[in-house]
Amino acid sequence: MPEPTTSQAPQCRRCGTCCAKGGPALHRADREVVDSGKIPLNHLFTIRQGEPSYDNIRRAYAPAAGDIIKVKGAADNDATCIFLDQERVGCDIYDARPVECRVLTCWDTRAIMAMYDQERLTRADLLARLPGLNDLVAEHQQRCDYGRVALWADHIRQGRDADEATQSLLDAIRYDHSLRQVAVSRGLDPGLLEFLFGRPLSLTIRMFRVKLAKKAEQVTIVPAL
């Protein structure tokens, strides 16, 4: 994100540069556009509490204090906001665009920097009418808690109680994987998985400098360089 400046620009040129850097995070002011379906849940993903995420104020990665619900990228290897029409360089939901998009001006970012971590929308806000799913999300959050993941990963890297930490982390990864499979087999839209449960734990453990590996024909977890 560029430094705040006092220089002025007459208006947004709608060049798509901001959109290409990733979709916005959602705030409680965005709840109506999600509830109405203008921003579908399957176009969102969740950075879960404790998951390392980039802090634009501190310019460093830090554990998320709570849910950060963001608009998905155009593809797995393309962070460009899914709502950006890259051919015409226009927003497909411009009239219903999230509040972060409304306040961002690239020539003066003070407004968005002041509000970007305030009043964030949570999964609980959006699932309040679906207690079954809300309970399942809460159970997943507890069993795949990133605070414990960080501790297990640290033990594995340092070689302290590494066998016990490895087994605990493998159990959490297997639970996460199985839950996703069962949910889809029972009719859940696969596009909702990353909104409900965040990104797969088998992938995000790399942020803690550990990774899955095969050792003597068995899956284990080893430090990642």
C-alpha cells in the first residue's frame, strides 16, 4: 500500500492497480451486500484468528486478531480481485463495492489506513441464522487453532517434544481435511470451504516454517527452509 500523501488527484482513473493487489477485507458496513447476495459467500475466504496476515500499518506479518473476511482472487495464483473485469478494467459490482473500495484513494491512503482493521465482519455475523454451520465453524476453529499450530510448529523446528507436536499437528490437519471432504459429500458448495474454514491447514502450516513430508513411507512434518 502506498504512503499517505497530501498530493491531490482530480478523480480515480480506474486503472485497476489497487484491484490487482488483492480483494478487500469486509467490514460490518458491508453486511447488507453479503446478506443480499450481491457479494456471494462463495466469493469470499477467511483469514482465521491467529493466522499470520500482513499488517498494513506495521508493515509486517502478525497473527490475525480475529476473522478477516476477504474477497477471493481471480485464481489460485492470481490475487486480482475476482470482481475486476480485467478486459474492460471495471468492477463487476461497482455499485455494491465494499466500503474499503469506497474509501480508498491511491493518492491519499489515510482514510483506509484509519479504518482497515476496525469493525471487521466475522463469520459469526454472517452465519447467525445458521446455528448448525456456526457451531461447526466454532468447533473447527477450536480444533485447528492457530495459536496451538504455532506452538506445535515451534516445537518441531526446535526439536522439543517434536514427536508429540508432530502427532498433534497431523491430527489437526487430518481433521481439517476430513471435515472439508465430508461437508462437500453432504452437499456443501466447495466454493464455501475457504469462507467457512479458511485455507487448508496442510497449506498454511508453511507460514509457520514447517511442511508435510514423507519419511519411511509415512507422512510426517518437518521444518521448512
